[in-house]
Amino acid sequence: MIQKPKGTRDILPDEVYKWQYIEGVVRDILENAGMGEIRVPVFEHTELFSRGVGETTDVVQKEMYTFEDKGGRSITLRPEGTAGVVRSYIENGMASQATPIKLWYEMPMYRYENVQKGRLREFRQIGTEVIGTESYLADVEVISLGAKIFEALNIPNIKLNINSIGCPVCRQKYQEALRDFIRPNLEKYCDTCKTRFEKNPMRILDCKEQKCKEMNQGAPIILDYLCEECREHFEKVKSLLMNLEIPFEIDSSIVRGLDYYTKTVFEFVSEDDGLTVLGGGRYDGLIKEIGGQDTPAVGFAMGVERLLEIFEKYNKDVIEDYNMDLYIATIGEEADLFATRLVMNLRDEGVFVEKDICSRSLKAQFKYADKKKARFVLTIGEDEVKKNYAKLKDMKTGEEVETKLKAEEIFSKLFE
């Protein structure tokens, strides 16, 4: 038997309603903040991610699904959403629209990495991008939307950590100080860190190897090297968060795993397991890097699998499956024909209704209705068709009431 590839999952009908609930809550919050949904291709030219995400990141160096298509072009399944959205922003001339451009997406992503709790090789991600403003107000709006999502989903024990990684000017001074700190022990670092030493030593701080983590203890802090502009920007972010009573902690170790970030970076972390549920930041240089005009932007992304996992921990039985309102059981061909039209009329009224399409016995039909958790069953035979009346049975209480076989009357008895 052919099985699904490692790191993927099937989302079956008896659980997909949970995903739809989560996605619906988040969609309402983001669209209420003026964000429009965008959908971009599953695959892009590899250059988009190597230039946009960064050649020294784990994503580009180790995790991308890259292949050559039949035309000899290097193609990559998207490992994250921002680069593709920015490419679309540039290519479709969205800069001419009213600024800022506020976008959100919900899309599958692909990374070849170790399968772990809350993270698969194919995973779904919800993200936001606010393009065209360098104001600290945009940073705070995006962060506040993240906080609102956890509040709306009743997910407690989430801590907001923030940091600033500066701009290219002040970051250059910091990187030199960081190289001076790392250099005496460079030969002891892993091979990946060694390759990052000259190109982007900040990536070394993001290394997951235990020996590298230990040697990174006591490394210089980026906040001590911020230029005046970046320092002022960060102070305003902190001040407004406090004014809005959004609690946060400063975590100078946050550098995020993608190279395009500048200035504000942030993570919402579950205090239960220490895992990041939502992360993001400002990326003022990305649009220029991949061919657009110099345009500031800020956004975030979160893995839906991890969000759903932590949601279910605190909200058992909050989401109800969309169960069947009515099952129509039939006896005989005449009743079958009548019920088929009645089902269509009821569906036009918005009723979740089914009838037998397998020529089952009456006993088997009731068994099916029970398995499908139908709230009511209406049984129709030839006599019921002639009289235009039938009995509607409540499957929980066993109570039966008579009803005309008219869609309007049945609807009123179902939802009275």
C-alpha cells in the first residue's frame, strides 16, 4: 500500500471542522483590521528564496524542497510566505494602491526538517504583511493582532518577547563585535556556524547545536549597538505596548530564522513548552533586495498545527462538529422520488440533510443516521407521500411530531 510521505498528514472530515474554526476566528480578526487575503503559487523560482530569505539561513541551506523542472529551471516549494507575497506585490504593481498595503494569507509551506511536535514537513501557516510604512505604529498594530488572536481563541500562558536587531548600519558594528567574541573558539563551532562566520555571524546565535549554544553564552547584545534611529524606534514600540497594556519581555537572543528582518522582531511563546507559536518582525530591506523600490514592511506568521494543538489543550469540546440536521429515511420507490426533491428544497433553505442513496433497508438507514449523528429523522413511505404528512423523530429524546412534507414547515420544526 502506498502511504503518505513522512512529515505530511491527512486532515479527515471528522477533524477538519477544528481547522475551519481556528482559521475562521483568525480570518475575522485580520480582515476586521483591513487586511485583504492574498494567495500566491506553491512553488517559485529558487532565487526568490535564496535572495529573500537568505543564503546563510537554515531554511535555504538545509530545508528547502528544490528541484529542476523540465525546462531546466531551479524551482522551490515555498518554505515561508513573505518572499512570495513580496514578489507578488512588486510584480503586480501594488505599490500604486493606497498605502499601506495590508495583506494576510493561509497557505501550506514545505520544509525538509526533522519532524517534531507541532511541525511537519508540509505545514500550514497563517501570516500577515503590512507594506509601505516605516512607523513604529505598524509594528505595534501587527503585534496587537497577534495578541488579539490568542485572546479570541482563549489560549492562556502565552508570553510576548520582543527585541530589535537594528538596521544594516548599526548591525555592521555589532557583527564585528560578535566576530571578535566568536573568533577564539571558532574551530570548536559546528561546520554550519563556521560557514556563517564571515557572511552573517548573527545566524550563529540561532544555531540549535548544544555545543554552539554553550559557546554563545555571554555574547555581545545587539541592543547595545543600536544606532539612534533604531533605538528610538524600539523605545516607541515598547512605550506604546505598555500604553496598550500588552505585556512583553525583552529577549535579546531573538534574531529570527530568516535574514530579511530589521529593527523590531518578536515572538509569542507558549510558557507550557517553550515553543514559539507566532513570530515576526520588520523587514525594511526585503522588497528592494528582490527587485522592488526601497519599501518598509512588517508582518508575522504562525503555524496552524501548533496553534490548533495548544488551542485544544485549553478548549476541550468548545468546537462542535457540524452534524446533520435531518436524515430522511424512505420506504419504496415512490417515497424515494418524493424525498429526493424534498431534500433539494430543504438544502435550498440551508438545512444539512441527507437521504438514502444506497438502496438500504429501513433498519440500515436508521443505523447510518445514528452514526452520522443526525438530530432528527423523517421517515417517508407511500402512505406518507399520499397524506403529505410524516413523523419527525428527535434522535436524542425519541419524541415524535407530525409535520407536513413541505420544506418550510419541516424547517420551522427543526429550528423552533
